[in-house]
Amino acid sequence: MSRRIQAFGLGLSLCFCTSMALAGNCATRDAVVRNLQTKYDEQLAVGGLQATQNTTSVMEIWASRKTGTFTVLMTNPNGVTCIVAAGTDFFEAEKKPAEVPGTPS
């Protein structure tokens, strides 16, 4: 599973660099989100900050259980949002119950 996450991160980084250069994949966040909600029935699934030496961007993954689609967005500080990845067959990882220290597994 850890290799999968590392591969996803590497792929996301490569996609981010490529997609940011393609203006056709970018718009205001409101416009991008409105399109994801109305056209694909996607909702915000997870998000976080990505810090680099020069700036901090917001990364979000939008997904739909209904359509099975997902979209990865990056929003830079000036409010421009770019689609860096999109796909189908979205799934959620199973949550494991927390282990209590000192108890048998």
C-alpha cells in the first residue's frame, strides 16, 4: 500500500507541473467547483496544503460515489485553480479500528 501512495504522489507531482503550464486546465476556483458539482456530482473528499520554497498551494480531491469520478485540484495563492488529475472508479480506503496500546491484536 505504501508503494501505491508513493507512486500516486510522484504521479501527482508530475501531473501538477505539467497541468499548471496548460492554461486550459485552470480557472477560478468557483468556476471549477461549480462544474464538478453540477456536471459530475462531485463533492470535496479530502484536502490539504502543499508547501514549496516559493509558495503554498491548496490541494483538494473531489469525488462522487454516484458517478465514480474523482478530480484532483491545486489552487495557488492568487486563486487560480488547476485540474491536475481526473479519473474514474473512485473508492475509499477502509478505515481500520484504532489499536489500544497493551491489548492483544
